[in-house]
Amino acid sequence: MADTDSPDGRVPLLGQLAGEGWFMNMGEIAVTKSLTWLASDPELRTAILAHLGMRANIDLTGVDQLVPESVHDDRSRPDIEMLDTDGRIIALVEAKFDAHLTDGQVAAYLEILNRRSGPHRGALFVLVPSSRVDEAQRTLQRTISTRAEAAAHAVITWDEWLNVWADVAEQTSDAALANDLRQLRAMCQTLGGGVIPPLAETTAGRDWQERASDLVKIVNVVTARFLGSLGPRDLPMQGNLVSKPWTYRYLPEISQETWVQVGVWGRFADEGLTPFWLMLHKDDKGSGGFQTALQRLLASELSRKVRRDDGHAWVPLEVPSDASGPELVDALETKVGAVLGILRL
């Protein structure tokens, strides 16, 4: 595995470990604790507080310590609390890689600031990979815009935070610190690399081949959520987007001998359409299920979007071009669920 930031191209050990499935499940916690441990260094703490304060237009000089993973009465658990010498909360940091950032989380953290910030104005920072900045901004604004007084807030990227600390290490010529930061950056790059960036024009078929691996990953994750008691081995992904080019998964029967596929079809994307489609299979073994399901589709609000091709019925699954990571996966899941709801009426 190569590391473009390393003179020898070698990825540090923590960057390697971060790619392991068992590590990725705890990755955010590991990185959060790493941030708080490193912030015990006075120079690093001063530098990042100055930067965050500038980004949110708030004075953070009163922060005395950074505390990870505190559990509150409402069971909310901010990743990092920034406390003054009396234990009052000056700021909260919510750190994300591929986990959801929900409106409920943001609202809960704003309430914590209201209750625990004392004389401080209080600030909320969301720390994300660069691919999730727009999503995080939207989530923050949705919640904050409903409040009479807007809390100080900012979306920060992992690279932005680590670059502030890298400047400190360079100025101090501290080799041990520079090595710790290189390990941390490698871990963050590995964890952040698993986040699917916005599909942009790929949602309208543009250059879809360049995003083929992301498209397959999205379909695999989304369709697995609809398998019920079946597992991925019972209904495996088919196709490969290279020699076909298509990839899809059958979902459980919607009625006797009536099946649908959800996947990516390059021929539709080549026409400038969404690469994601749900196909109602024409072969129902004489059960009549296909015609029944087709009539439901044609009587629904999706009727104008239904496409007949090769005897099957196809429904486009359009997702926002600016959605990323879990927001993108959820958007496709919602589309699939809506079509299935019509077919199973």
C-alpha cells in the first residue's frame, strides 16, 4: 500500500491496520482518542483551538482539556468535549468517517451546549472527510436554522485539522511528534477512503465507468438491506460492470414467482440516464404476478417513469448528485423501498 505523503511510499502501521474490518468498526473511537491524547501537548492544543476559534468566530482560549466520549443523561455521546477549568463545556466536536450524522444528533449536542456551557457562548464542530463537507453543512443548517439564536458552528475536515498540527511539528522539528501525526493521518486517510464521494454528473450517466467501483459498493450495501431472512450468499450480486456491463442483485419474491432486480445498467447510463434501476422481471412462471405488479406500477405516480425493455419493466432510481457516504446509500434505499411498497400493495 502506497503513501504519497511518505518519502519511501510506505503506509504507516496504523494506516495499514485501519483497513482491516475489525479495526474499521472502532475506527472513529480510535481516532477520537488519538486527537485528545495529542491535544494534551500545549502547542498542539493552542494551535488547533486558535484555528477552530477562527473558523467559528468564537474565543476558545478558555479550553483547558479535551475529553472523549462522555455520556450524557439523554444517552448522547459527543466525540470530544472541550472544557474550561470548572468543567463547563465550551465546545463539542462530532467526528465522522462513514457513520451517519443525524439531525437528532445535532439537536442533542446543541441542547448540551445550552445546559452546560455556562457563561460561554458554546460552539459545535463537525469533523468529516472532505467528501462529506456539503452533507454536514446541510445537516447543521437544518437544525440550527430552527433556533432563535444560532450557535457558533463550523464543519472541519480531517486534513484541515491535521495540517494545523503538521505545521506545529514542522516548526518545532519534533521528529517523534511528526511520526505520531503521520500515523494518525494514515489512519484517517484509510478510514476516509471508504466514504463514497458525491456521484455528481454520474447520476445522469456521465463517466459512470470511472465510478464503477463506487456504484457496485452502493448497490451491494443497499440491496443487502432488503434480503430479510436471506443472506448475501442466498441472493448474490451478479455481473461485474466490465464484461457485461451490468451488476445487480435479485431481491426476495414480491409475490409468488415474481422477482425484481436492483442494480447498475451501463446501457441506460450511456443514454444519459441514472445508472441505478429496479427491474421487474417478466418471467413469473405463469403465476400472473408480473402483470399484477406492472399494473400497480402503471397506476402509481411512477407510471411516467416506467420503461419497457426486453419485456421487463424498469424503474429509474434517481439519487441526489450532491449526496455522499451514508446519505447517498440512504437515498437509494429510500427509492428502492418506495417502489417495493407499490409492487407489494
